[in-house]
Amino acid sequence: PLEVIEPVSEHFRRILLRNNSGVNHLCYNVDDLPAAIAAMRDAGVRLGHVTPDGMVTLSHARMAYFNPEDTAGILIEFVEPRA
């Protein structure tokens, strides 16, 4: 499935639409975040965006953001939802 979102607050509007480039990032749901991160690392893609280590943990999910310098300028996010 493809999800298209619109920023719901002025704060996120400024962040997401600041350069008016269209796609902000691609997000993939994964079942095993450590394994998915390892596969990206093996392909030469580093963590590190949004937070210094690229990781975000919330009550409903764990997320990993990859360095756009390693992905042709596209921000890629992996999300492992929590039950």
C-alpha cells in the first residue's frame, strides 16, 4: 500500500514543505528492525537522520532513518510497529 500524508500542523508544514520538492521520504514497515538495519548496513547505507543515531522509539513503534547521502538524496525510514 501507498500512503500519502499532508502535514497537520504548521510546524510540520514548515519542515516537510520547506523546499517544495514533492516527496519528503519513503517509509517501509518491517517485521524485524535489527535485521532490516543490518541489510541496509551491508549495502553501505548508514543510519543517521532525524536523530544523531537515526533511531526513534515511541510507544507504538520503533523507527530507523537512513542517511540520505547514501540513498541518492532520498530519506528512507523503516518502521517496526509494536503490538
